[in-house]
Amino acid sequence: MTEAGFDSPAAVQTGLRRFDYLADDRIAQVVFLADRLGKPILVEGPAGVGKTELAKALAAMAGRRLIRLQCYEGLDESKALYEWNYKKQLLRIQADTSTAWSELEEDIFSEEFLLPRPLLEAIRSAEPVVLLIDEVDRVEVETEALMLEVLSDFQVSIPELGTVVAATQPLVVLTSNNTRELSEALKRRCLFLHIEYPSVEREKEILMARVEGLSDQLADQIARLVRSVRNFQLRKPPSVSESIDWARTLLALGVDEVEPDTAQGTLHVLLKYQDDIDKVSRDLRSVPSDTVGT
Ligand SMILES: Nc1ncnc2c1ncn2[C@@H]1O[C@H](COP(=O)(O)OP(=O)(O)OP(=O)(O)O)[C@@H](O)[C@H]1O
Ligand SMILES: [Mg+2]
């Protein structure tokens, strides 16, 4: 097993903060344990709460290369694990007419003609890496099963070549938006981490870390306002990425305190559906201005 060797959950928290990732106690604890136990982390939660970013910050913190497998519907073995370089194989066959087929066959199914894809690349890496399997809920169950084999045995078998065993164990992060239920088998092998919208205090810290030039007071006000907006029954509540965008917008407009008018005029940065904008606007209009943000 190749541990990144984090000393404690607190050390994980401090380390991630150095790369502008603000982890709460739970996130830090799961990361610490995943490294110790050599288990993948399955991160689930709404859009824009920092699932993908966690893997990136972890790689930066551990000083490891990040290998990313972006999942989508229809992703198959040839894009996840490996494929043979057919073009190159064909060229070799055409160029060589004198060699016996059996010999040629052995030749073209060798290392030289293999195109490793992210999973195989992560397994074969001489230096330990962080492997991000992003949005795993988008692939079909069969592809999920394929990944499972890699994640539990840390090996890949290639019929023509034999079994490739991991030289080093990657730290694996899988993310899911929960568009479908993942298999029990996959869940069992992973440490589960649910990330929710951050607390007002943590979101304020995230804003301060990510938006240059933001005052403490404005960050605080934005974090509180976004929190209250999330309490509406919305089609798409604002995520952390949207509060960052909103903070940048307000800063660009030279705002140092959010008044109801400014809030209303910039709601389209925070919300992505007209119904949602209307709903929040109505409420803003009915609130006396001196209570906004308190
Ligand atoms: N805890 C955090 N610390 C610092 N930045 C954060 C944190 N959470 C979110 N962010 C910011 O929010 C942005 C969006 O996060 P990210 O892309 O990781 O979301 P996600 O959960 O993967 O969303 P999706 O499900 O849409 O892919 C990041 O680029 C980062 O700037
Ligand atoms: Mg993501």
C-alpha cells in the first residue's frame, strides 16, 4: 500500500487550506481514513459543493499527479482502461509481409501498441497518483463493474498481455451527483462522504480564499444571503460556485454592501431559472432594506 501519510485529520485540513480548499471536520476525517485504510472515497452531494475540487486539492497537497477519468453515458472499456492502437498495428502488418502471422500477432499485441486510458495509467504509474473518477453515476452498471475490479484488486487483466498489477496504489476519489443509485458492491468498497452546502462561516472562508479583494464584511453578508436564498423551495439552489460568481460580480460593480436593489439586479448570477429569480425577487421586495443580510 502506498499511503500519502497524512498525520491526522487536522493535518489534512491545514494541508488542503494551503491549496484554498476549506474542508470541514467530516471531509478531513474521511480523507485521512481513506489514505490510512487504502480505500477509495465516494463523494456525493449537490452540484458545485466542491466534490471535484477536493480531488484536485488533494493531489496538490500530496504532491501527486492527478489522473482524471471523466465519466459519461456510453463510456466503455476502451476509454476507461485501454485500447489497442489499430492504426499503428495495421501499418506494422502492411509494412511487414515476410513475417509469419503468429509472430506478427505477438508483436502487434505488445506494450508498444497499447494505448493506456486513465484507469490503467493510474495503476501503472511508478509514482503514486490521485485518481479522480468524476461523475461515476453517469456510466452504465457494466462499466461500473469494470471499475470495481480495478478498485478492489488494483490490477487490470489484458487478455493478450497478461495481468498488470499496480506498482503503487492510487488515492482514489469518485464523485457522484446521484442521478442514479450506485451498486451496493461499489459502495461497499468505498468510504462514503456526503458534502452539503457549507455553513455560513465556512462559505465565508471559501469566498475569502477564492475571491481576491473581497472584504470580510461583504463576504459575511454574501454568505448569509446565499444561505437564506437556499432556504427557498427552488428548482436549483445556488451552489458555492455561484456564490463565488456573485461575490466577483458585486466586487466588479464596486458594491461594498448588498442593498435589496443590487441583490435584485444581480440575482441572475446566483440563480439559473426565471421561476427561482421571481420567487426570490418577490421576497426581497417585501423585506425592509435594513434587515437584508442580517
Ligand atoms: N470547500 C471548498 N473550498 C474551496 N473552494 C470550494 C469549496 N467548495 C467549492 N469550492 C469552489 O466551488 C467551485 C465548484 O466546485 P466543484 O467543481 O468541485 O463542484 P462539484 O461538487 O464537483 O460540482 P458538480 O457536481 O457540478 O461537478 C470550485 O471551483 C471552488 O472554487
Ligand atoms: Mg464536479
